[in-house]
Amino acid sequence: MIYQILALFIWSSAFVAAKYTFTMMDTILMIQARLFMAAIIVMPLFFRRWKGVSKPMRKQLWWLGFFNYTATFLLQFIGLKYTSAASATTMIGLEPLCVIFIGHFFFQDRAKWYHWLCGAFAFLGVAILILGGQGNEGSSEISLLGCSLVVAASIVFACCLRWTKKVVATVSAQAYTSISIVLATITMLPFTLLLTENWDIHFNWLGFFGLIYLGVACSWFAFWLWNKGLNSVDAKISGILTALEPIFGVFLAVLLLNEDVSLVSALGIIIIVVSALGVSLLPRWLHKEIN
């Protein structure tokens, strides 16, 4: 379990590291550089595994590399430009609910009454979070646009989750991770050329170490830790642990970025986190009650 908790802690700090990196380079350039560093690390494994992948599977891997990395990162970090790291990390906490409702509407995996209840509370929490952030300036600013883009990234991830699981079961988690990172680095190139607003690099050490952290720790090492933990941790426990990510992220944003979280926004964050926990805990509790 410690491997997965450490992975979640690293992922929760990604938006904090990105805020530092924003002081050095354009958002789009940062995403490209992050992927490039991760691709260099996994390149030897990529060449070994790519040869054994069939042509139909290669096409699926191209699409999954685009959706799970390129599209998701673009939505997350462009959204982060407009909102605080604390609010962006909290939006990531909505991923379990996104997975459930995508399954309900598109995959005949019907949501239970408690899923709808938690979803309603989470929606209320988001509204309270944004309302409490109105009037904040600087790094503490919370915007509807920024939060919406981060949630959109979670929706993209949720839509691809079942597809990703099928592909991983075929090619293995290690091969999928290395291949998808390299392919994502390539699919990111057209967006870098089209969307980069400023090509200047204003070097500073905080931005530099933030970029290294994003490329090595968040894009490669955290995935290695998470997959290692999957071998010994029940999937249901993993789902519960994901609720820790926004808690870690908000704490780090306040501690390292000096972001100001109002009492109203704090209430919204608590509601969202409790709703995410409820999605994982309520089924287990109700099952025990029935038995």
C-alpha cells in the first residue's frame, strides 16, 4: 500500500510543480518537455516491446497515447493556467465519479442510488469551491473555466478507462506504459507547434527542478510505484486511496505556493473529498449490512 500512497502523493504535487515551471516556460512547451523526458527514460523498453505489437494493436496504442496523455495533459494544464493548484487538484478527486457515470450512460454499467447521491454532493461541492474562490487574486484565483477544463480531462480519462484495461491486458502494463508515453510525445508535437504562445525560456532553478520533477517523478516514477503496488493491494482499496490525492494536493498548494483557501472553498473541498470517499466506501458498508 505504501507504494500507491507514495505514487498518489507524487501525482498530487504535479500541479504545484507545474505552477513553478510556468514561471520559466509556456504551458504547452512544458507539456512537450515533460513527455520528452519521460520518453527518453522508457525508450529502450519501447524499442523492445514495439516490435512484438500487431498492426491493429498499434493503431489502438496511438489513440490511447493521445487521449490518456496528450489530450488529458492539455486539458489539465491549460486549465491550471486559469485556476489555483488547490482547486485543480480537487477537481481530480472527481475522477471516480466520472468513471461511474460514463459507465452508466455509455456502457450499461448502471449507477446505484448512492452514486447519484455522491454525485449530487460533489456537484454542490464544486459550486461552493468556485463561489468561495471568487475575488481571490494571484495564485489563489479559482475560476470556473480552469476547473471545467480539469474536469474535462477526467472525463476523457474515464471514457478511455475500459479500453485501456483491455489493451493493457493484451500487451502488459509495462509495455503499455512505455509505448504510450513515446507515442504521446509524438502526438503532442503538432499541438506544441500550433498552440505555443511564447517560445522564450526564462530560466530559473525552481522552474527547472519543477520540470524535471514533472518529467521524471510524475510521468514515470509514480506510474512505476502505482503498478508495483497493484500487485499486492486490492483494487477496491486502490479506489479508496485515490481520494487521498486532492487532500495531499491542497496541503502542498497551501504549504509551497502560499495559496489562500477561504473557509467557503475549504467547505467545498471537504464535500468533494467526502463524496469521492463515499463512492468507494458505501458499497462495502452496505454489503456488510446486508450480510
